[in-house]
Amino acid sequence: MGNLRMMEVILLLSLFGLWIPPVAMIIKKAGHSPFWALLGLIPGVNLVALYVFAFTQWPSQKSSG
């Protein structure tokens, strides 16, 4: 059950490739490092990161005056 066939691995990698770029752009526009998008691939950690982004002040929204 733990063995993945090559086709499954290719499918997973392509899905990750479709997921990461738009999430990274959203995070970048929010003022954070786009590398935070990689947290979306880790089960459990992605929920914690979602709450951190939802309830902290975003650097792009800080007032300049």
C-alpha cells in the first residue's frame, strides 16, 4: 500500500506545481515571502499557517503614517 507507481508520483508533482505558484503570488502580494506557500503542502501545518495569515497584520497593509 505504501508504494506509489510512477504515474501517481507524476500526478502528485504536477498538482503541486499547479498549487504552489498561485498561492505564492497571493502570499507575496500580502507582503510575505512566497516560500511560505510550501507550508500548504504539509498536512496540519497548512491549517496553522492559514490561521497565522488570517489573524496577523499583513506587512502590505501597515500604515505608512
